[in-house]
Amino acid sequence: MTKIEVDQTLCLGCGMCCSMYPENFDFNENGLSSVINQEGAKKEMMDICPTQAIKVFEDTTSTEEAVKEHTNKTAAVEEKAIEDAVKDTTENTTNKKVETPTNKKVQVSNDEPIEATIPMAEEDNE
């Protein structure tokens, strides 16, 4: 799929793209050009911008790849949250605790369970 992007740091808001391709570009709340429609993207669109803020390229990321990447990022964030929660629980206890690493299977998102070593606090009975 051909994709259009406008680099807001380069756009001056001159309106060349909006006047030449009104079906694809319009001004945003900051008075700069923004993409309103990806359909009909053409490489020639890049030539009309005096600051070369318009980029037209082939987006090779499939929907499946994008979902997989998002799922992996979400799993990593959830795993870090679990580790932080265990760490906070262990650090904030008043009894003397001994950490014993234990292998646990943790379900993260809708993916297969992952195996991780999570320190589990146990009371010292001295």
C-alpha cells in the first residue's frame, strides 16, 4: 500500500499540497498540512512541496506484522509490570523475607504462556 506522510517539522503551511490535492491534504489546527486521505497517493505529490515535507512510500508492514509487533510490546510491558509488582511487594514487607527464585508460567495477553523466573518471598521462621 502506498502511504503519504507530512513531516510537521518541515511544513511551512504554504498550501501547495492542499490546493493541488484537496482530496488528500488539508490544514490542521496549527495551520500546517496534514494527510486526510491515503487513497490515490502519487510520488509526484512530493515534488510540489517546497520544503520536501511530503513523503510518499510503499508501506510494507502488513496488518498481521503490525498486530504481532503490538502484541510483543504489550507482553513486554506486562511482564515488566509483574516484575515491578513482585519487587515492590518484596521490598515493602516488614517481616524478614528470603527470596527463592521459582519458575512460573505467566499468561500474557492472548499468546502462549511464557516461563519466567520470578523471585517469590518466603517468611524466615527463626
